[in-house]
Amino acid sequence: MSTMIRAARDRDVAGMIAVEAVAGRMFAEVGMDFVAEDDPGTVEELLPYVRDGRAWVVDGDDGVPAAYLIADWVDGNVHVEQVSVDPRYAGRRIGASLVEHVAQWARERGAPALTLTTYTEVAWNGPYYERLGFRRLTDAELTPGLRRIRAAEAAHGLDRWPRAGMLRELGRRNGPNV
């Protein structure tokens, strides 16, 4: 399997949902059943990202998505809404490649930074994103849009474990060598 990143197409959405479901199950291994059992999303939720050019996939050996990333614009920055990798493809730097791809996409569109929200104490979340050049934001540094996202996450019950907003400035290439 190569790490060829491509724009997602309508027909990829079912595969993206399947990736989200299987990747989410990993959270059960660290006692986060509420995440593992969470709804992986719907076609109606993902299609706007695909049709607006804000969704990318990496195909697995079977030609269906093995990983994906979707992004939003939040307060002038590109917000990584979700990045998920099928655990069968873990350890191949696919997630890092997707993040670097969206960082370049964001730079080309004049965004000063990437943002995301994540669990701070899950190895493949907060610490992973720190290795990719993100830094944790204090509550005072959260933009209005990130505050709204964090409030929605809390209302959805995601704050049972520590979460934070993170930012990666895009003025220069400060991510991993992928």
C-alpha cells in the first residue's frame, strides 16, 4: 500500500464511516468505551466535506479508504475536524501524512494555522499531535470558534477525559519529515 493521498469522492463516504468505527474501537483499550461506542457519523454529515473539497483519503490494499481527514474553516484557521486511520494500517505514518497534506492545503489558501481538539492523555491523540508540531492552547487562547467546538464536545459527553484545543502555526514547515 502506498500513502497516496487523494480527494475523497462521494462513493468513499461509506468507507470513511467504516474507518471511523474501527478506529474508534481502539478507545475501549484505554477504558474509553463511551468513545468506542460513539456514533461514527453519517453519510449526510460527511458529504458536505467531500463536496466542498475538504476531505481526503488514503486507500488500503483493497482500494477502499484505510484513512481519512476532514477539515473545516474555524476563525480563519483550518481546523482538523477528524483524522482516522484503520488500526490495520497503524504505524505507517498515514495520519502524519494526512496532517501534512492538509497543512500544505491550508498554506496554499492563506491559513495561518491548523487547529484541532483532542484527548490530551491518549497516546495517539494529544502526545501524537505534539510530535506533529501542534501545541496545547490554554483556555484563554481558544478562539470563539474553538470555544463553541469545545462546548459542543462537552455537551456530547466527550469531556469525561481531559481534552484540549491545539494549534500548529503554518508560517514555516514545522511538522514531521513525511
